[in-house]
Amino acid sequence: MSEPVNKRPIGVFDSGLGGLTVLKAVMARLPHEDTIYFGDSGRAPYGSKSADTVTKFSLQNARFLLEQQVKMIIIACNTASSRAFDAVSQSAGLPVIEVIGPGARAAAQATRNRRIGVIGTRGTVDSQVYPAAIRRCLDGPADIYQQACPLFVSLAEEGWWDRPVTYDIARIYLEPLLERGIDTLVLGCTHYPLLSGVIAAAAGPDVRLVNAGAPIAGIVAQTLERTGLINDSRLPGKHVYFTSDSVEQFKTLGSAFLDEPVEQAYRIDIERY
Amino acid sequence: MSEPVNKRPIGVFDSGLGGLTVLKAVMARLPHEDTIYFGDSGRAPYGSKSADTVTKFSLQNARFLLEQQVKMIIIACNTASSRAFDAVSQSAGLPVIEVIGPGARAAAQATRNRRIGVIGTRGTVDSQVYPAAIRRCLDGPADIYQQACPLFVSLAEEGWWDRPVTYDIARIYLEPLLERGIDTLVLGCTHYPLLSGVIAAAAGPDVRLVNAGAPIAGIVAQTLERTGLINDSRLPGKHVYFTSDSVEQFKTLGSAFLDEPVEQAYRIDIERY
């Protein structure tokens, strides 16, 4: 007899390690769910790559997760969410969660002056999905300003989370947004929560930072409840990790991103999917 | 009747755009040679990826070039040269040029105090190929100090070639090497020549920078002459470019790296090779 669908794991993929900040929020909110995470570190980063390359990679990642019998897929990467959500959603045949909508809704709720900044990779910014999603959540006019911050992913992966030079780079990126008088700033990349101390310092006390981790976990919980897919186990969930590059490196860096040890990690050849 | 072998193009590959600094030196030295360049921007960068991922990618890149009937392959990437030279060389069946040896020899000739610094990606540094190659060129003892500079590739691709913050980052990376009293510094990554102004400023006037572009072009010329493969045409060489990501992006950034327009560029699906 096959396992009931609600006992199956939640599948999560990202270009590499950034999505672990989303997984962390999901694990906190839904401690009894099993999860399978795939980080495409062998082909990371996605942020500066073209829409069709990101779509092709995302479909391969989703096929790998489907083969693991997941009950849901979380695209824990803003670039992949902005470029490939429709393609993954249409091909998956099960609930697919993206990370743009929750951040956009949180920003719409947070703003007072309707001047909102969005920072992300070049791919996410070029896709224009955040301005469109934020406008859908707000009645009436709003001013939305975007800034691509390509160095932030390298700084996050390098562990330079609170260096003075990271602060200087944040100042350079944020200056054009601050000049526009934004009161809310969306961290539109799953790597950026690691830099939130420096980003908050550069943005100053009048700007609210939107980290979509908790709102995304909320959507995941709602979707599981609505579809009857929530795991009714009382045991702690099991967490398994796959990467397209070195397992050792994934374990070391991943444990820092997740703030707890990555124990079970395996390598796969994603190009076969 | 098939084309004489010496009329065939020289094949060059890199993880993305950095190898164009090598191609530029080869074009200057050998203006009558046709070239085919493949930049694996869809899977770039290679510098932080594991040895076997870099080897797998490099073998695919070489297979693509072999299909184009090249007469020689230049691995215009330090990470790929350090990780995959033997594998590519054994499988290619034609002359394969790597970029570590020429830089190591130039460093051995340049040093006076036998204290040499090497900067590169994490992959190149971990491979220890530079210290081994430099020691082979020097009789007697030598002190070789390495430093991985993972942010330099992003800064080069971002076009932040002479920003104050790039100088600050260079200071952070170079400080441990300068404390050791090096008199020579190898730019052990084909992206770094773009940052040479800032790196030279951070290193100070007493340190000689080694950019292996011209020495690599010299080895290419010698090898072609020795093997009778030099193109005796008097016409300017033709240069064709392939990328595994967006052609538009390759043309825009590539023209900046090469300092002349990239005209004929095409996209390929490298995972098929």
C-alpha cells in the first residue's frame, strides 16, 4: 500500500544556498513536515542568466523533485520564481509556491507613503514581476523603484555579512532608492536576509525591510491545509538535501545559512533531468 | 577536398567572459588566425565549484570545440586549467594550451626576492597548481603565498573596474600577501586583468603584477610553429563566439572585455555535448 499523499515531503529548490533562508522559515512554521531541498550550486547563480536558461534549469529541478514524490514544490528563488513560475506550475500537476507574491503583499501592507523599493538580482529586476505584483495589492497609485544588486549574492556566499565594505556596497546600491523617499524595501532575493543587518543600517531607521520568509511559510501552511495535504505526524520532520556540486561545500555553507547542521546531503547530476 | 589543418580555427573556452582577455592577447599576437570562442556563461562562474563539476563542464566545452574542427584548444580559464587540463588534454587528440604555466614562468622570471603572491578563484587556489608550477621554474627555495579573491569575478563582470569599493576589497584581499613582503603578484584568473589598475594601486609600486595574456599568446604561437599548424593567410582572422546563455548579454559585456565589437555570436545548448 502506498504512502498517503499528506505524508510525502515538501520539495524546495533554489539556484544554490539562498533558498535555505526560506526553508528555515518553513521548518519553523511547519515542524512536522518532511522536506527535500535541491540547491543547483553546480550552475549557480541564476540572477544574471537569461530567462530561458533559468526556465530550463527550473524545469529540470522540478522534474528531479517530482521524481522524489513530493506533494508540493516551493520555488525558493526570486529569479526562478520571476522567470519560471508559469512553466513549472503548468508542468508539475501539484501545488507550486513562488516567493514573489508573499513579499509583494507584505510590502503593500507595510508602506505608509506608497513609495516602495525593491532590490534583487538583475533577472528579477528585469522581469518587472515585483512592481506588477505590488500594484495588484494596492488600490490607487504607488511609486515602485527597483535596483539590481548583483554583488550581494557573492557577498552572502562569501560570508561577508557584516563587513564595512559590504555596508559601503549597500550604500551605493540603496542611494538611488533612498533619494526617492521610499519607506519600505523588499529583500527580493533569498540570499539577502543574510545581509539584512548591513542593509538595514544602510537604509536607515525610517525604512521597513520586508523579508518574505515568514509570509512564504504562511502561504505554504495555508495551501497544505486547504488541499488536505498537511502532515498530521507528531514527529519532527526529516530534512534531506541534494546539490549539483560538492556535498562537503554544501554542508559547510548550508549549515551557516540554515543556522543548524545539514546532515543528510547527496549529490545528483541535474543535467540528466 | 577538405581544408588544410593549418587553416582551421583555434578553439578557446572559458567559464564565461574572462577568457576574452586571453583571446585579445592571442588576436594581437596572431592576427591571421581564425578563432572560435565558447563562453559557458549559462553555468558560470567555475571558481567556487568542485573539481569534478569543473572537469565535467570542461570536457563538454572541449567536445563542442572539437566538433567545430579546431586545430588547437586554449583553456582560457585558470580554474578549468587547474582542474581539467589533464582530462581535456588526454581526450582531445590535438594540442591543448593551459594558462597556469605561462603565468608561473613569468612570475619566476620577475621575482627578485623569491616571495611571490598568487591571487585566483577558490578552485585555483585549492588546486595548489600555481605553487607547484612556480617551484618547478625556480631553482632553490621560494616562498609562495596564495589568496582566493571570490568577489573579483563579480566586480569584473559588474563593470566596477575602478570604483573605490573595488579598491577597498583589493586591499582586504592583498593585505596578508603584502605583509609577507611579496615582490611579484600573479593575476591567476583571466578576469583579473580588467581590475589591474585597482590591484596595482592596492599592491603598491614595489610589487610587479604578472598578467599572463602575452606569455600565453607566445606559447600559442610557438606551439603552432612547432607543429606546422600556423595559418599562412595574409587576411585578418575571423572570430566567432558561442555562449551557453543570452547572446545579447554576451555581445554587450564581451565587447567591453575584448575592447572591440563582438559581431558573430551564437547560442548553444552545451549540456548536449
